[in-house]
Amino acid sequence: MNKTKILRAAGIASAAALTLVACGKNSNTANNQNAKTASKFPQAVPVKEAKQGGTLKYAIKTDTPFTGVFSDELSTTAIDSSVAEPGEESLFDTDDSYKITNKGPATMKLDRNAKTITITVKKGVKWSDGKQVTAKDLEYPYEILANKKTKAQRYSSQLEEIEGVKEYHQGKSKTISGIEMPDGDNGRTVVLHFKEMKPGMLYSGNGYFWEGAAPYHYLKNIPFEKLQSSDQIRKKPLYFGPYKVEKIVRGQSVTWVPNKYYWRGKPKLDKIVSQVISQNSISQGIKSRKFDVAEVVNDQWNEVKDTRGVNFVAQIPLAYHYIGFKVGKWDAKQDKNVMNPNAKMNNKALRQAMGYAVNVDSVDQHYTSGLSFRIPTLIPAQFGDYFDKDAKGYNYNLKKANQLLDKAGYKKKGKWRVQPNGKPLTINFMAMTGSSAQEPTVQNYIQQWQKIGLNVKLLGGRLTEFNSFYDKIQNDDPQVDVYMAGWSLASEPSPASMYGESSPMNYSRFATSKNNKLLNEIDSQKSFNHSYRVEKFHQWQEYMNDQAYVLPLDNSYKVIAVNNKLTGYSTKPSDNSNGHQLWYKVGFIK
């Protein structure tokens, strides 16, 4: 996926299930020690001389088959993105602060006065069929994203800062006027003309321009409405990264072999096999050395921490879990989120009360080996001073939750509270499948809400399969009132692509003038002044916590078990491409 905000990153959108376990007696001391251990893990395995050859087995942690949409522009799940890592590469490398450098497949030049960004693909950057990546390959993703027939979830108003994108999206123009190819379609340069320059444009994940390419020569004859289901996307995708697809077992595994045209040189491995494995089986897979690279399930850390023959690397990813309240629908005709003033969850006191009722701190402290932790806002601490360190978020407080409901008129009639109008209140809660810890965690939250008199029921009486979950969320299933999900974030912190009025990924569907104003200010010309932008970020976090349309829950250490015979694996931003490992560096040691 393209971690350009809006699209892949911010948008990015889909998330891992919350990995918590059922009630049990765990030692706080042991848990805190585990968290300290994780914080001391290195970000990379030791650097040693690598040999040529070998097959690497890469575990993809998921309880559902991957959807197999091998297109940055059309994919929406982190699982698909992980499966595609060996072939996927962004146009740009970054430094460890996510600032775009000119060391990657393409260079970028920003001209604030001319309101342009010039992107030039380096000569020799080729698709796995040997064709040079061209200017048209850089322009074509915008057509895929903005053409309504593709139904691309990653389209957002942020892209409309490029001249002509909005007109193309609305069907008023057959081309995008603001994308210039000075040397023609087969040249290597595009010039993007913007209505306004934005402060985050120098950083990966900003969302105002796309950071990937699409093979126009390979896809051009496929109608937009059939693109996502085409064999070229599903079965035989092209990439310009270090590896190419050799074999796909639908929903289960992908075998990658070297792209002989790769611009940085010959990759070190003979094969990479990306294979799906359930969260309940992955610990045994790590202990038995079935995989060379596998992400640890945090609530199973104690089972694997003493495994021999592996190096553990860790990071706190740009991600978080959250609870969302459905308060409207996506209006395809207007291309925006439209709130329903009569929506069941369109009551601030009700949403706030549900926030205060869940005991996230206790659940995380006791049940995730100390590797998960509550977050107070929707801007993670990794974003430095943009994060409001004074935000309290929703600490566990049942007394306050009850007071909020009483004051708002949610009176008790028997066991359950009723709506202020006296009608019964039943709240349908949807959560996705996950590790063995997911079910008891969800039941824990439901019990907490029931303690304050809210008749909350799990939708369908069970957890919802990952793909079905997001289908219901994206299509505004009327049965869903509240849901629990997560985001994988872009490396530029603007939240517009996830929570903007015109963002399809704003799944709660809240849209207020105050939110629009704050998001616009965060990305305005004034925000080239860092202190001003910090102030607006803090105001937005305060506003979102107050309104509680989306409640921040927690984040977790991401611990990865890597075969100690491997070198070149790193979680550092400068060693990754849009948040994913640059696999050309990885090899077995001599």
C-alpha cells in the first residue's frame, strides 16, 4: 500500500485485531518487565556479510485469507500490503524522520513559489517485465484513484489540491490538467501543479501526492470498473521492487523470486514465501523455527520469549486501535460523509460514557504481557510535539460514565437505560476476529458497558471475519452502531485523510464544520510555521476527545522474531519503503 497519507497510510487503513486475553492472574511486575524488555530491543538485526541464495519464509499474521488486491491504489488492508512487501517499493526513500530523500527510485523537487512538485524516475528503474517505469506510470495512479468506476477507498480531498483532480473525479474532464509530463508519456518526469502548497509535502505519507507507480502499459486495456478483479491485479501483478511474483495460492501464500531488472542490483535471496498463519498458531511456528520472519502475538509473548536461534527486533508502530461510533453515511453523489442527526449514537454524552466505562489500562496491563498500552489521543506520541502530552483521554471512571448518562436523560427502566425520549436502547457492537484473546476482550468491554446500564450486544452474537467486517464498515451496514478497529498510519501526521468530511475512510461518518476548520488549519499555509501547526494539532486532539466520535484505545509494541542466520532486516524508517522492509537488503549470513 502507498503510505501516502490519505491513501495508504493515513488511509491506510485497516488494522489488526486487538490482541488481548481473558481475565486471569498475571503479575504486574512480570508484565512491566516485559514492556521494559521490549523497549530495549534493537530496531535491526546485527549487520553481517550476506551470502547469495536461500529461501526465506515470511509469516503473515492473520486469521482470515488475504484478499489479494495487488495494487496500492485499490488495496485497503494491511494484510494485503504485508503479503506484497517483497515486490512493493515506494518511489521515495526517506531518512529516519520520514523526510523524503533522493536516494530512492525517484527524485523529488518542491517549488513553493511555482506551486509545483517535480518527480523524476531514475533511469533503469524497471518493472519486472523489463519495461522502464515512465511518466505515464506515475500519472496513471491518479486516474485509478480518482475515477469513480474503480471505487477506490483511498481517494480523498487531499488529492484535490492537484489542479484538475476534482474535475476528473466528477467526470467533468477526461484528463487531469495539473499533471504535466514535459517529456511525454514515455519520459521519466512528471510535474504536479498544486492549488496550494502544504507543510507536510516534504515528508512521506503526506497524502497530497501519490508515492507509487502503476504499470500503464500492462493495465491500460482494462476498464476501470473491472480493474480490481482483473488477473493483472489479482494473479499476475507487476512491481518494480526487488522481487516478482512467481506463484499465488489464493488467500494463503505468495512465492516471490528476484526481479532480474531490479534497479539496485541482484537481491540476495532465491525466494521469499509470504504465508498466512493464524494468530493462535504463530507462536508454535516461531518456537519450531517454521518461519524466518514472524511477528509475535503480544499476548503470547511469554510463550516465545525464550526461543533460541532468533533475534527479536521491536518498534512501536505508527498505529492504534480505536472504537468508532456510526453517526451517518457516505453519500456517493456528494462525495462526502453526511451525518444523521437522529442516529442512535449521535449523542456526545452517550459516546463519552462508553469511553469512560472501558478499563483499557487494566486490560492491557494484566492481559498483554505488558506490551500494549492505552493512548490518550488520536495522534501517537511518535509524532513528537504534534502529540498533546497533556491530553488525558478516557481514563476508566464508571462514576463519571453514570453521571453523564443520568444528566443526558438516559434513565434506567429495570436493568437497562432507555433513550432520552423513553424508547428502549439496544446498541449493536461489531468487532473482528483475532487471536484467542479477542473474544474475551470484547466480552470484557461489553460487560463494562452493561455495568452502566447500556444494553450492548455483539453483532450477530459473534466476532466478524476481517473482510466481512470492513465490508460492513465501508458500506455503512445499518445494523452496526459501534465498532472496534484500528489504523496503520502514514508517516506524516495530518489526520485529514482518515477523518475529513470528504474521506471515504472516515468510517464513523462524522462531519462537522469545526472539524473541517481544524483540519484545514493543520494543513494550511500558516502551518509552514511549526509552532502554529503544533497548536492546531493540539486543538484538534482536544476537540476529538471532547466529541468522542472516535475513541482512542491503545497501541502495542510490535515485536518481530527473526532467524538469527539472517542479516539486513531492520525496522528503521530509512531501511523501509512506506513502512515496509526493503527486502533487497535481507539475506542469510555466510
